Amino acid sequence: MEPARAAEKNLANVLADGVAAGAIDRTKADAAISQLGTAATGVHDATADALNQLHNALTPAQRAALVDKIDAHWNKWKEAHGQDEVVEPKAHRGGQLGGMAKRLDLTQDQIDKIKASFGGEMKAHPQSHEHKEVQDHMQKFGPAFKADTFDAKSLATGPAAQGHMATWGATRMARLYEAAAPVLTPDQRTKLAQLIRDRAAHD
């Protein structure tokens, strides 16, 4: 899983550099996002043996219960994120902007400007809310994991699902920082850039 972690750290450094400078280089950010998406496709194979061991350790009833919980969690996640990319993100109600507002002591004017810029960008270039790659994987994973025999490596949908989610999340994060960078004060930019680097190092 190290290639995905390294790619994520590289993206964080690109975003932190842009935030500190007051403007994120989208070409560099998108290249880093693409690298992360490619690297993330390898996570499925890296965790396949662990999934196989988990399957073997559980009873049939436990396997079925786990699949049900995963499905329920996925549905709640989709409901929570829903159309969040095509509308303005909520301020002070959790999420990345809420956390940013709290840590950087953003003014309401700054929050409004970031929301407007981010919302406009997401409306102009919306991301897929269907998450087809993940849906395809979930449909195949559930029945396969419930069966008496299971081999995670046989699920060809896994790499695409991992790559999609990594790209989706990274793109949304990059666009939010891109909207915030020119609105922040120099001190706020310095603090946010360091927070981005620290989080990447900690992860």
C-alpha cells in the first residue's frame, strides 16, 4: 500500500505549496491526483490476503452480517455526500470547510467567498454521484464474501473502485483548497499549508 500513501503525500505537498503561495497550480494538482488514482488501484490486491483471512475466520452468519453493515454504511455515506459537490458546502457543520473555518478562525465573509467559489467550480465541473465503479464492486463483493469459498483477488472490480474513490475525494479536496487559497490571509495560508503537511505526515 506504500505507493498509494506516497502519492497521497505528494498531492498534499503540492496543495500545501499552492496554499502557501496563495494560488494552487491546477495542472500540478491534477497530475498528482491522477498519480494517486493510479496508485490506489493497487490497494485492492495489497489487502486481498487479509480479506481472505477475514472470510475464513467468520461464520456464515457473521459474513452475511458484515456485508449488510458494509452496504448500510455505503448507503449512509452516499446520502451524506449526495449532491454536496454541486451545491455550496455547509459551513460550521462538519466537513472540510467547517474544520478549516474553526482551525483558521475564518470570518463569515471568507466562508461565504470560499463557498461561492467552490460551489461554482463544482457546478461547472461536477463529479459523478453515481460512483458506478464502487457500485459494481459492491454488487460483486457481497455475494462473493457470503459464499463458502472466497478469493478477493478474483474480484476484478476492486482496483477500479479504489481508484475512483481516491480520485473523487482528492479532486474535491483540491478544489476546496483552490477556492480557499486566495481568500486567506498570509498567516492563515501558512497555518493551513502546515496543517496539510502535518496531516499527510501523520497518515
